[in-house]
Amino acid sequence: MPLKESASTHDANLVDILLGSSLDGEFVRDQIAGVQRSYNTGNSHECNHSLTRKQTLDKEQLDLLRKKELEAVRLAENDYVEQAILQLTQIIEEYPQYGSAYNNRAQAYRLQPGMANKQLIIDDLDAAIKYADNVQTIGHAYTQKAILLREMGQTDDEIFYNFSQGAKYGNEIARMAVARENPYAKLCGKMMTETMRQLRNPPGSVMKP
């Protein structure tokens, strides 16, 4: 099966899980490990937003940060979540405008049992959105935030906004979630259901099963 088709099937299954219940930790674990391709890597027109932020780090600094970040990701892959968080925190303390580290730390936080301080995760995702210099990180951060807000019982409008931003920046999971969470589509669905009910059971008729 081609990679794109396989990834899309996996994405669709994940959306079913996300919108039907609370998020399973394996979803985040897959993305940290790079197994889940949640970003649309196809033609550029498929992502309808360009990014004009400039990278403030030189190539040598950036290469070093990415190496350290990859080490932290591998720690998280191997269930050394606390160590991964410590390493990512060190990166953030040294380079507080390195957006990708915030995004990965948010993912690592979500791998912790209980995930008690969800506001801490939201803060990291907001920082990732603010500082990231690539659309993939921003799209991923918005998508994570939408999922987390859903778990926290926030308003549908707020959840939909963050999913739609994730979709705008090319995140495949967000794109499919938007299609399912669209409040207008939900309203149309409810109206159609009510119309069909009235057609089946007009006023004065005997109720049909």
C-alpha cells in the first residue's frame, strides 16, 4: 500500500479515537517517534498558509539544538519521559525562542501518567505556535491544543478554531477533524435528521418505529 494511503488510513482511525473519547497516549508516542505522518508533505498548494518568520539561530546553533532535541525524543520513545522533559527544558532555558522544543515538551508532558497540569501543556503549545519557524511545528501545536481543549471540556468554538488553524498549516489530522467538527455541518445534520423524522411521522399520524 502506498505511504500516503496508509498514512491517511491511520490518520482517519486516529480521528475516530480522538473525537469519540479521550486521547490515547500511543497517538502522541507515535508522533514523537516519527511513526505517525500527521503533516501533509504533498504539493505546496495543499497547505494554504505560508510562513514568513525568520530563523534567529545560525546553522551551527540550529544543528546542535536539533541533535539535543532528537536525543530527547529518543528518550521519550524509550519511556524515559522525565529525562526527555528535563533535556527539552534545558534547551528551552538556553534558547527560549526555539519553538520546536516547546512542542516536543508538550508531547512528552502528555505521555506522563495522569497528565495533571494541562495548563502547563497549553502554555508550551502556545509558545510553540509563537516561536516556531516552520508550518509543520505550528500545525502540530494547534492540533495538539485542540485535542487537549476537547479533553478539558472547552467550548466547541475554541476547539474548532484550533483544529482549523492546524488544518491551515497542513496538519492532516486537523484537516479531517475540521470536516467532522464543523458546527455548520453538525447543524445541517441535525436539521436533516429532524426533517426525516417529520417525513416519517407527519402530525396526526401513528408513530412509525
